[in-house]
Amino acid sequence: MTDKKLTTNKGIPVSNDQASITTGEDSSYTLLQDVQLIEKLAHFDRERIPERVVHAKGAGAHGYFEVTNDLSKYTRAKFLSEVGKKTEIFSRMSTVGGERGSADAKRDPRGFAVKFYTEEGNYDLVGNNIPIFFIRDAIKFPDFIHTQKRHPSNNLADANMFWDFLSLTPESIHQATFLFTDRGTPQNYRHMDGFSSHTYMWYNEKEEYVWVKYHFKTAQGNRTLTNDESIRMCGENPDHATEDLYNAIENGDYPQWDVYVQIMTNDEAKEYKFDPFDVTKVWYHGDYPLIPLGKMVLNKNPENYFAEVEQSAFAPSNFVPGVGPSPDRLLQGRLFTYEDTQRHRLGPNHHQIPINRAKNAEINNYQRDGPMNIGDNGGSGPNYYPNSQDGPIPDISFKPPAIELQAVIDKHTRPVEDVDFVQVGEFWRRVLNDTDKEHLVNNIVGHLGNAQERIQYRQTSLFYKAEPEYGTRVGEGLELDIGKIKTLSEMSQEERVEATKK
């Protein structure tokens, strides 16, 4: 064990770097008083200049969202108020870990962000093409992304740090499995689905609320690349997905997604078989079937890539009345960090850039000055509140519902649980066909095989714990001792880590 003690950048000792300060042990609300979390995320937001820290390579287009099913009894959001209502949108789709010059076909999650220009302000839905994520606490996010990028000494992608982190973070196994299927290499942006991944709140005018997850199902059909096809495409045309989206719209072949939601009541959430706000899990469709909501159509290309795609700024904290956050720990951190990174990347007045401007709602507040302020800066009106100068005032009718909490404020570390492996086993047994399984195993073996053997054993034992056949086939591909893998899978995470140290 090392004698070096972890500290903040002010030298203050850190007691726990695996959990944020929250109000409870399960998914819960994260507190602003967690100065370590804020320091870590704020520093992370500023690590790359001027490129996005994540989602640097992407394509975008304008379009519209149209309501096709009336779910207004669940939410007061005006843009969802009636069937047939259309709302202007801008969508940006992207890879996650690569730089701006990286290839579109690389194995990587894909970002799926939509900005709705509603009459009540801009609403941003920021998701991915996979319905779960690698981690469930925002304090782990900077570390996770570091392992997906370049090694600090040789500036190369590094399988050791990639799998070292994942094998030490068992909650990641669900998304890691998704990523190494062919779903990790979509054919292009038009032929992939999108998901909110996180759970959100919908509430109505009576302040009744439910929990929802969004699903965007491509109307073009879901298509993927094999690993060999992906490698070939990276060499032949690194911008193939960007080009495909642009050309399809230019030719009038407008991409469309059918939008669905899953809805869970608060009482159901309290009794569900696992924590429903844990972003490493999906809600079973048999329990909560997909309910049609609307459709999204992209029908206009940007006129200038930099002005519209590169300067577009999305943040999951941009809600409209009728929509709010949930006690998802990762989401709680993203509510801060996404807007903060845009302030760093584009400046405190990035909301005034045309692509980010609220097109269909009036802006009235007391925020003034700052770099690149391109409006009238409030004119001669007051820059303080309260005032007696006829300045804008709050409207209590927009208040979201109150949430009752019983809180224990602490760094609540979530232990590794058997439930973290259940859905991975179900995915292997019930979702993947024989070809899918073969591709998954080969893709993992090809990548994990570049890591140290001790890391191979630790990670493969997690696959085995989820489904013995899964772990066995990966282990055989890596020429590992299957008996040792089985033994490691039966250990606690602490014992497993100790047994696979250098």
C-alpha cells in the first residue's frame, strides 16, 4: 500500500473519493456543500481548451419535435400539451472520448443531445445511444473520462488504464458489455437510437409528479458495424457519420426518431426491485412498457458548422416548467458540470449565441456584463432585485412540487451488489443472439488482451460473475485459467482487488 494520502488541490485530506455527499444511501440528492466534488468537476471542466472535454467530435442539424400522443396529464410542459404540437429543435450527435479529429466509427458511446426551443424557454435533453452509463456517482466522472483518453506519459490510448478502472468499478460492467457489442459502433448517426439514460421528473399543475425515461427509436432501422467494418471505415472515411447525416438531409431524406417514455409513479419507485434512479440499470420493459410520446425529424443542415454545431451548448439543468431532475447521483453532478463547462468553453454569455438563444421565450433577468455580451445588457433597467423600478418579478405558479426527504448527510459509498450483475446476465441470455455473443467476446478479447494479465483476470471474473458462459468464453479467448476466474468471481470486490495486485 502507498503512504501517499489523497488531498484536494489545497492540500486538504480527502476521506472518500468514491462517493459524493448525499442525503441517503441509494440514489439521492447531492449537496452543494461537497466542496471536493465541486473542485473536482470544476477542474475537470477546464482541462481542455477550447475543445469540448467530452463529445468533441460531432454533427448536428435542425428540425422539429411533434407530439403524437397526449400525456399532458403527467406534465404541465407546454410543448407537450397537445397532439400535433410542433416545437423547433436542434440536435447534436457525437462520439464521447475522441478528439475533434478522431474517427466517427471508433468504438465509443455516442452522444444524443436535443435542444427544444419551447415557448417557456429552452429545454435540453442530453443523453447517449446506450440506455445506461458506466458509473453512478458524479465524483467518479473525471477519473472515468481520463481512462478513456490518452496516457499522460506517452499520449497514447492505454488498455491498462481503461480496464484497470473498469475492473475496479464493477458497476460499469453493464455499459462495458453494451459498448463491446456491435452497438458500440453504430453504422452512423441516423441508424442509432437515443436515450435519456437518466430518470427525470414530470409534474403537472396539481404538483403531482411521476418519474420518466426517454427513448428515441430510429425510424431508419438500427444498424451497426462489426469491429472489422469499423476499423476499415476509420481508415477509409473518418468523417463518414458526419457526411452521412449531412447528405441525407441535403437530399431530402430526413431522419426521424419515434419518441417514447417509460413512466413510474413515486410509490412504485419506492418499492421497485432495484434503485430506479441508478443510471447503470434499465427499467424492465415488461414492468414499464414504452409509451408513445412523439416524433423527432431533422430537416435542415447547419449553414455554418462552427456557429451552430461547435458553439451549441447543452446542459441537462435547462428545464422548463413541468420537467425536473431526479435523485440520480450522476445526474445531480451533471446539473452543475455541463453548464459550468460551457461557461468555461464559450463564456458566461454563451446563452446569447444565436444557436443557444431562447427563440420562442422572452428573457428577463438581472444578469449583466461579462465577456462577449452581445445584447443591450439590460439597457437602463435595474440590475438588482427586489426593486421598485418595474423590473421582472418571480411567478410562484411555476414552482415545482416539493419533495419530502429523510436525510442522512454523509459520503454514502454504494457497495458492489449482486444486482449490479443481474441485468448483464439477462442481456447475455435474453437479448444477444449467437452472432452478437461471438462479436462481443472477440471485441473484448482483442481490447482486453492488451492489458496486464492481472487486470485481465480481475475484469474477466466480473464477466463470469454476471454469467459464467460469458466469463468463460472471454477467459478462453485470453487463454486464462478458468478455475482462477471462477474463484475470483466468488470473492468480494475487496478480496478480488487484493488477489490481483501487482
